[in-house]
Amino acid sequence: MMRVIGWILGGVVVLALVGTAGLAVWARIAPETPAEWHVDPMAVERPSSPNTALVAPEGAASRVDRAAPVFDAPPERLMQAVAEVAASRPRTELIAGSLEDLHATWRARSAIMGWPDYVTVRALAAEDGSTLAIYSRSRFGESDFGVNAARVSAWLEAVEGRLERR
């Protein structure tokens, strides 16, 4: 009897490992349409799921998690600072937009499973400087355990380290 239970438990473990490996592979090879993720953070409609984070100035179409800071720099310099921050992050790649457009989207993958999240940033002129709208969201799943909010906070903190706030 114990031998049968051992075989059953062993089979369950093997199935769980194969299933997890399959999900990890799918997360990395699933077809991706960058244009689908390259949205205007000021105009986006956030889903009801808790796997998004949005920081934007007044005038955003969706509920924001907090107001965006204003920087003592032109929008072009702000976007360059954001690109520097993105480039310093592991597993993060520009997939749409450009610095010249002041609107770009990066894909950031989780360390172990490779789950893709998308971070879209738009730099905007503000009185005596610039501000930004930054929208980070998960591609898969209902919850992200606060990863997108933490990412937005970390990126903003790093940008603030490169530029002076108003």
C-alpha cells in the first residue's frame, strides 16, 4: 500500500514539475504584439484586476496610484533618464516607441519563470519642467503580488536620483 502511495505522490510531483516547466516555456515563447502593449498611459482604461500600477499627472483617464512628480528638466531629458533606468534593469527590453517620441514601452521579465510585464512611459511638458505617466502591468495572471507597483516606485526613485524634482 505504501508503495502505491509513493508512486502516486511521485507521479503528482513529476506532473507538477512538467506543468511548471511548460508554463515557463510558454511565458517566454507566447506570441507578442508590441503595439497591443504600447498604449498611452494618460488615456488607458485600467482593468479591475490588481496587477497594474499607474502614476500620472492630473488629467489621466484612469484612477492613478499616485500623482506624478514634476522634474526640473525638459521632457527629452526626463525620457533619457527613464531609458537609463530601464537599461539598468535586468531582463528589461525596449519593445515599442522611442525616446524621440517621448513615449516608449519596455518588457520586463521575472527572474525565474520569465513572466512578461509591460512598462509604458510617456514624458510630458509641465510648468517649468516635465512630468511623466508610467503604467506597468502584467500580461498573465490576475494578481502580481505588488510587483508592478514596486517596479513603478523603483523606477521613479531611480529617475529622481538622476534629475532634480520641482
